[in-house]
Amino acid sequence: MGRGTWRYAMIVGALAGCMAGPAWAAPKTLVYCAEGSPENFNAALNTSGTTFDATRPLFDGLVEFERGTTKIVPALAERWEISPDGLTYTFHLRRGVKWQSFKDYKPTRDFNADDVLFSLNRQWKADHPYHSISGGGYAFFKSMGLGDLLKVVEKLDDHTVRITLSRPEAPFLADLAMDFANITSAEYADFLMKKGTPERYDQDPVGTGPFRFVVYQKDAQVRYRRFEEHWGGKTPLDNLVFAITPDAAVRYAKLKAGECHLIPYPNPPDLPAIARDPTLTLMEMEGLNVGYLAFQTQKKPFDDKRVRQAINMAVDRKSILDQVFQGSGKSAKNPIPPGVFGYLADNKDYPYDPAKAKALLAEAGYPNGFETDLYAMPVQRPYNPNARRMAEIIQADLAKIGVKVKIVSFEWGEYRKRIQDGDHQMALYGWTGDNGDPDNFMYNLLGCAAAKTSGSNIAKWCHLPYEDLVLKAKQVPDQAARAKLYEQAQRIFKEEAPWVTIAHAVVFEPVSKKVIGYKQSPFNRHQFDGVDLAE
């Protein structure tokens, strides 16, 4: 037995020892080789896919996206009504939903309206007792402007919640299906607060999801066990393991050795060999994503759009696609991918023209260029398979017009914090859509609310002509009319150039043929409820 196979056997053996059941029934344990460690286990506090993946087995939302689709389906809300004016949403909650226990906490009641109010008010109300616990960033909630949108969140009875908005919001229901809106336990929060350990709330999670939390060993593994009392019925897997494996080559080696059943973000050069492997299935989907280079537009020289336009002309994006994506990406010119309604197909992109870029820099007052930093992500993401290599190509391109670039990086959590706080001058980043609506890209990434400290608008770009269009698009119920507003906004975006749009990536997922029922998600979610393993 090889060393890696021995480690896998030890994980399975340890989990099997925890399981109750007939002696003859071997537990089914699926191992997912995740690309990074979660920052914590509360999606409301983060915008990172690594954390969303790690919390998804544990929690349910009021509404959710059906696995593998963009269809909104009931979850903890069994049904809902929306008033004709689009301002009032009434949710009728599912009855008999059990909370999980953990260590010394044993729930005394089922899920109810108090949990919904707790989960939303924690993010909304600055005086909420849990608002500042674990840092209290709530980047999604803030970037989407929900603090101003929500008017009243009220409990009508134990199984009915009414949410009243200050204005119509076309994507509101789809927004509630996102991970940040997961429902967490009010009773568990009270229990920990009385014990004087509220910080445990986001590290020792208690949910209603198909799996329950067992243990987290940072940078090593997260272990889950099937939640036997899940309202949706028992999921086929007994155990689920996230084996933290940052290196794509190591993930692939583990997959080939049978140490994991599924890996994300394979290296593009490995794709042909994966496709030929008879033990694997190479799943493929055009991702709802965009990878980009953002300028910190509140810092010189990037407060001048001529500088931003010059950088756009100096970066050879075809070279990036060839060398970094190697056939797994398509050139991006808009902040939304082609699969999203309102995509402006005829938007004119910047040509690769170093001579014109250098002339534009001179016009802006930088004839000899300038010095800048470039933040490069330390992890692979669906929109960027190799940020370091991409940064090196950009560094070489910009040197040709006199711009000297220093490449810097940090641990993933620290990287995200720094760029959301605006510490950078230029930064590589990207986005995978959460709900299929253009608002999720165009307002969440480029709106004024998101430009504040800790917001997801890392360009810190707040441009009122653009802002007016995307705010109006939120309130228009007709999709065709919304699309026209987003088209106008994309023209402004391209002219003002807060980003260099680089690529929309095709998402590949190699999966063992032993895995049954796994579906790729257009939102790049990795979900394992309903998944099984062949004997």
C-alpha cells in the first residue's frame, strides 16, 4: 500500500469507527480534494468559494437553487407570496425541520421564524449582539445594498416571516438563494453567548443541512457525517471529507491514486490525460465567471481613466489565454459572461497596441511610465488557473511601456481582505456568478455600495452615470427592459475602464466513475447531497 493510499485508508477507517450501523454495512465516504481551507463556517462572513463549499453541506436557505441548475426551489420556506407592487415577500416556513447538535449543545426546538430573523438581523443591525462577532464584514450583504433595501423583517408567527422592501428589487428572490442568506440557529447563538463563547458560533457550526460537522483540521481536512434527521431525507453518503490540497498537480495525483473522488480546477495541461483515463469522467461546463485585472481607481495614477485605458491596450490578452488558460478560456470584454441576459455582444474592446498605450500614458503625464504593485492570487480559481503566471505576463507587457510592476501575494484570506480594503494598486481577481442575474456582477462588483471598505468592488470605482443605470435596472420587472439598461452600463464600463477584462473560463471537474449523481453547477458550487458511491 502506497503512502497516500494508507492516508486515505486511515481517514476512512477513522470515520468508520465513528459510525453507528450494521456491522456488515461498510460506510460510504466520499473524499473531495478541495483547493483551499475555509476561513470559517458561516457564508455570510465571506465571498470565497472555498468557504461556500465548506458550509454548503451544513446549511439550508429559505430558498435555494436546484442542484445543477439556475431554478429557484423551496428549501426552509415551503412556499412564498410576493405582493403585486413587489415590495412584500411572505415566506411560509417548513415545519418539523431539525437542528443539528454539536458537543455540549443539544437543540430544544425545531427551526422557526426566530432563526430567520436572527440570520438576517445579524447582518443588518449594527446593535445586534452577534453583528461584530468574527469581524462582522458581511461583504455580500453590504455590497448588494441590502441594508438600505430592507425596510422591515418581521415574524408573523412561528412559521411565517414577512420581509418588506423599501423599493422593488427584481433579483431579490434569487439573491436570497445565495449562500450568504443561509439560515443559522438563534438558539445555538443564545446558548454560546450565555457560556461566554460566542466566537464558537462560526467555527463550530450547527445547521439543518444534509451533513453535520465533525471536525476541522486547518489546512488538512474537514470531516462531515450524514445528518440522519435532515428534513429532505437521508443523503446516500455516510461521510464526506474535504481533503485540503492546494496544489493542482497533487490533487490530480490523489485522484489517480484513488485517494479522492473529485477534484476542482485541474491544470490545463493535464486535461488531455484526464479525458483519456478510463477510470475518470471529465465534466465540462462554460462557467458564469469573469477573470479580470482591477485598478484601485481611488489611487494615483489609476484615478485617471487614460492610464487605465493605456494599461488595457498594453496587456496582450491573447498571450494570457494561450499560456495560462491553454484552451480552457475565452476572451472577456464585458463584466458579465455571455450566458447572462443583457450581455452586450457588440461592445468594442481595447486592441493590443503598446505604441498607442505609451502615447496615452504620456498624455496623462507619465511619459516615462511609473512604478506599481500587482497583487496575484495564491490559489487557483475557476476564473484564473495560474495567477502567478498571468501576473508575470502582465509584468512583461507593462515593462514595454515603461511601467515597472512588483508582483506581491498573500495567504488567500489575507489577500481577499487587503483587496477588499483597497490596499492594492492593481490586483488580479474574478467572480463566479451566484444567481445568474447580471446584477450579481454589475452592481455587486462595480456599484458604489460595494466600493466601500470590505466591499467586493475592489476597483473602488463609483461612477454615477453607471450607478444610475444599474440601480434603475434593479427596479424594472421586465427582463428585456433591464437588459437594455445593462447594455448601456456596459458601454460606460468599457469607456471608463476600471478593469482589464481578461477571460471567461470553461470549468472542468474530473470525477471518479465510482461517483453517482454528482452534477456540475453553473455557479461552480460543489454539492454532495444526493450523491452516491458505487459499491
